[in-house]
Amino acid sequence: MWKGAIEDAMQKIKQNIVKHPGKLPHITEGQQYEWGENNDWIEGFYVGMMWLAYEYGQDPFYKEAAESYLANFKDRLDRHVALDHHDIGFLYSLSAVAQWRVTGSDTARAVALQAADTLLARWRPHMEIIQAWGQADDPENGGRIIIDCLLNLPLLFWAHEQTGDAKYYDVAMKHALQSQKFLVRGDGSSYHTFYFDVNNGQAIRGGTHQGYQDGSTWTRGQAWGIYGFALAYRYTKHEAFLDTAKHLARYFIRHMAADAVVYWDFDVPVEESTPRDSSASAIAACGLLELLELIEDRDPDRLLFEDALHRSMKALVEHYSTMDLPDAEGLLKHGSYHVRGDRAPDDYMIWGDYFYLEALVRLEQGIKGYWYEV
């Protein structure tokens, strides 16, 4: 099952590269991507898919395509194009760091370290957070974190490993601790976002941007938390991060829909027209794969995690993939971007495509992606 889905994905990636040379996919409506410039938070996922395709089949076509984007990503850093946000890790872990991991390129390493410094500039020491969006004086976002940032922290942990400079580790560790303290609720659910007072650094309140309402649990955010805390544990060996990732995973599994693929928010009233978020299920699958490697064989959650992983991935392949649509640009149907804002509530999501492929190649060949040194 996994092999057929991977082969289908590789063919679609190749079609996209040939059809849209030098372009990068943006989210739009109408079951297709809008192909354009490197000016959003999502472009790294597309390049990361090329690296996964190359590692899986060793076809140099994908390697050459992925490498061709490095200068573009370097130029974006140099000109600081649309980088007043924390998603620099999404952009550069799957492009520059990935290229360095696969090829050993010194140029890619230098770009990745430059990206890490750009992310580090978002550190707000009096709040001990990496600011999610906007500039430091932003009245709405100056003291705001979001759970997505946990997947940006591996860029800083990697920079620490490369340079030995403790500042990268310390910032990533402190932000992860704040995220654990303020984004994770006692029952294992999560806030999407949390606000701090920019003047005195005190905690204010949890909220949401893309979820159903402030106290609800946005499913993609929950998935970021599962994978992000598992990765934070891998880098720090701080046992509480592993416990938190497991806690979030149990909540996610308990609240999955009957077909093992989630709706866009765990608290939204479910009707026939309620959007799913296949991308959240794909991210969570990667998080479960990570947890299954980290926990002991006798761990009481192992069977629960294994069952949920295989049910969810089987559902994605059989009922949500585009294997029945050979000309599709995306790999997964029924992803959602920003339902509450009526932005692409039911379409292809390039991050969903990436994590779906990451989970598939890990299941089939043990290829683990680019978030840490294998």
C-alpha cells in the first residue's frame, strides 16, 4: 500500500517540477496550487518533498531540482523577503538543512546558519519566547506565540550542534518550555496561540487564530504539538517533553473521527459539510512515528499509537489521496488552511503533501525527514 502511494507521489512531484519550472506552490482555491515566488511561509515543504523523493528512489532529477532552489532561498534571506515571522524553520529546515544533510553542501550549511540567525532575532528575552508574527513593536502580535513554532525549533537545535554556540539551544529550550507551560492544557488539548504582556512579560491568555474559538482545540495545532514536543525531547532529552507529546497524542487519537481522519477543529459542531483537515492527520502520523521510535517496547501507549498510525495512514491513502487523479497537483484531498477566515477550507495543502510523503517513506524505507540527524 505505501509503495504504490509513494510512486504516485513521486510522479506528481515530477509533473509539478516540469510544468512549473522555478516556481513554488501557494495555497489557493479550486483543487490546484497557485505557482509563484518565494514569499510565503510554505515554500520549504515543496523542496523538502523533492529531497524525500530523491532519497527514496535516488533519481538525480529530484536532487537537481531541489538544489536549484538554494540560491533563491539565500536571496530571500539576504533581502529579508516576508520573514517577519517564526516560520523560518519550516522554510529552511526542509530546503537548506535538508540539502546539507543529504549532500554535505557547505553552501547549504551556510544558508541554514544564516536562517537560524534570522529566526534567533525573533527572541524576546523578557518573555522568553520567539515572537510568532510581526515586528517587535506590533501591538497585536508583539507578545504572541503559536504552537506551530515547535516545528521551527529544530533549526535552532541544529545550529547549536553545528556551531557549539549555546545561544541557539538556550532559546529553543526556553521557548519549548514556555510552549509546554502555556499552550498545553491539563486534559492534553492545546491552545493555538498564547499572549504575553510585552511590557512586563506576564502571561495574559490563550486564544486561537485559525481554530473554531479561543478555548477549542485546532487539530493542526494539536498535531504540531505532538511532533514538535517529540522532536524537542530528541534534542534535549528533557523527559517532560516526551510526556507532553504522548499526552497530546492520546487526546488526538481519542478525538479522531470514525474514519481516523480529523475535522479541522476537535470542538467544532460536526455536520455533513464540516471541513476535514487531512494535513493535520498527516502531521500527527509523523509525530506518532517519532514517538514510536522514542518510547520503549513495553510502553503502555505503544499499541494505541501503532493502531492509530496505521488506521490514519490507511485512510489517507485509500480515501484522501489523489491516486485516482493522475493529473492532480496535490497529494491529499480535503486539507484546510483557515476555515474560520474562509481561506481554502477544502483543498490541497502543500504541508499536508509533505508530511504525508514523509510518513509514507518512513513507513516504507525508514527515511526520517530532515528535522534531526539520523
